Amino acid sequence: MAEGDVDPYPQVFVIDSQANYVSMPGEKRPRWVRSGQKFLLLLVGLALLGLVVEGCFIYSLYKKTEDLSYCKSHPLCQNLTNPPTSGGQGGTILSQVASKDSNEIPTVRPHLEDIQQRPFAQLIGSDSYIGENNEVQWEDKNGETVTHNMGFEKGRLMVKENGYYYIYSKVTLNVAEECTLIQHKIIRATSAYGEDIELLRSKSYRCFNPTRSPITHKEDIRNSFLAGIFHLESGDTIFVTLENSPKMFPRHTEYVMGAFMIYPGGLLQE
């Protein structure tokens, strides 16, 4: 072909489409990073599980507390938690007992009613003060006195129910004019023994000091208080004596005697 002539066929360049494509490898994370992620997920799962278990325990405790509160308000539960004593008294007792062939449900007397029926009494001094055998005399009809399920006769408290009683007595004396040994006693009279039983006693020796001025020795007011817990039986009587007593204080409320049951029934076994 002469120079300057043009080739009638164009030149064609062929690209090989079958050539292999080489991809660049991605960046790999270290092994410790992957392990840390797994451990973190495990901790989160355990925390969620702990919350679920704790919620179950709290709900269970709430239900038990709710049931216990309801039980305490029911008389039957009070009977179980306050069993009767050997004498058939105390705690909460069945007020009616159905026969074996009956379908009736026995009623339960509430514990509060049982407490309200426990005996108690308080007496104040009378105008006669001291009677025979040095016994202190008491009033049972004054507005400040009260007797409940206990008797009163001839200056003595009478016990109607067996049980443990808190017994007390207080007297107020003017010892300015006397110089003797004063004895204040609480005594129990019972048919179980041949003689009276001395429960409590206080002794005090007061003597007028001549060096005092006439004004100060006109009155020397002293108190004597006795109290204790004792088991008493039905038919017992309680009284107070005051031996070698000086002039008693004129106010009736300045000397009292009282008793109230704190535990019903017979003697407790050790």
C-alpha cells in the first residue's frame, strides 16, 4: 500500500473479558475484640436473667406477706398462735363446739374479747383507815374504784379465776410524830394452806429528830409502794396490813390496792 493510502478496515482492539478479578482482602479484627464482644453479651444476658429472678422472689414475698396479714386478722389464726393453757383458759378458745354428727362450724371467740374478760380491780382507802388485825380498809363504791370479775368483801379482794396476777398497794403516811418500825404488807389468804401467806413486805424506820424546827416536824410525808406477780386461785382473798402505822394521809387517793390478771390458767411448768 502506498504511503498516504487509507486502510479501508478500522483497527479493532479486543479486551479479554475472561480475565480473573482479584478482590482486595478485608481488614480482619483481632481475636481478643471478638472474644470481648461475646463476653459482654454474656454479661448482659446474665444481668437480665437476674432481674427476672429477683422480680419473681419479690412477688412471692409480697404474696406471702399479704396472706400472713389476712391470717392475722382472722380469729382462727389467732387461736393457733395463742393456744389455750392446761386449765382450759387463756389464748383464744372455741365458744361453741359442734358434735361429731353435726355439720355446724364452731365459732371462735376473738382474742380481744378474751383479754377484755380478764379480772382486774382497784380500790382506794376508806374513812376508817385501819381495821381489825391492822388491816387497811378500802372503798369499793367510790367513783375512783373499779372491780371486774373480782369480788370485794370485808376489805379484801376476792379472786374468781385462776391465773397470774399483778398485785400492788401504795400507802402515804405522816411519820413526823412517830418513832417506830412501820411494816407494810400484802397478804394472801387461801384455803390450800392452813395459814395466810405473806406475798410482799416493806419495812421503814422513821423517827422524829428533835433538832428540827416545830414547823418542819409537823408533817413528814412518806410513801410505801409494793408490787409483784403471783399465781392466785379461785377463792383466794388479798388484803393489806400496816403494822405500827402512824397517822395516815387524809386523802383517799393517797393509798390504793389493786390487782389484774396478766396470764390465765394454772401454774406454769418449768
